[in-house]
Amino acid sequence: MTSTENADRRTAGEQVVRAMFGEDFLRDNMSAAADGEGPGADMARLALEQCFGEIWSRPGLDRRSRSLVTLGVLMAQGHQWEVRNHVIGGLGNGLTPQEIMEAVIQTVPYIGLPAAGQAMGSAARAIEET
């Protein structure tokens, strides 16, 4: 991968993160870390270039659909902090609070009531914060 391709993917990733989470999140959590050194910077670069610049920027699914898929996976894995973040991102991608809550309810038979209950709490707090 050339440095130009990485820069293009980083630019695309920054656009996705900005649209989903806002300028403050991009500045505070992604760009500053990606410009630095160490493992945190490496993770931020991977997130910007690979996750958001490559995967989230692909054609084939719109961002609303990608948000629903991502929320389901994060709920199933019990990653509540990321559920919270991706609820905010899903709202930025056009999901409604009602659609997000329905997505949580949809997971109950597949991930179990306790895990879905935790996800519901994370989602509700994130919606309330926005």
C-alpha cells in the first residue's frame, strides 16, 4: 500500500467518522492519536484507514445498514462502550431512536436477555446524551 493510498483511506475515514460521531470525536479520539506515536496511534490509524476508510466507505450497504449490523455484533459481544459509541454513530447515519431500540429487542432471542438488557441500557444512555 502506498502512502498516497493510505492518505486517501485516512481522508475517507475522517469523513465517515466526522459524519457519524462529529468533529469533536474525530479530533479528540482519532486524529490526534493517529498523528502520534505508540500503540494508541497505531490503533487510531488502523481505525481511520482500515475500519472507516476502507470498510465503512465500501459501496454495497448504506451507512444505516452498516450501523445496524455493527450494533448487533457489538451487542452480541458485550462491548457496551462501543455499543454506546455506535448508537451515537447510528443516529448520525440516520437511524432513529426507535429503530435502535427495535434492533436491541431483535437481539434478545439470539444473544440472551441479560446481554440485550445491558445493550438496552447503553443505547438508552447514548440516546439521552445526544
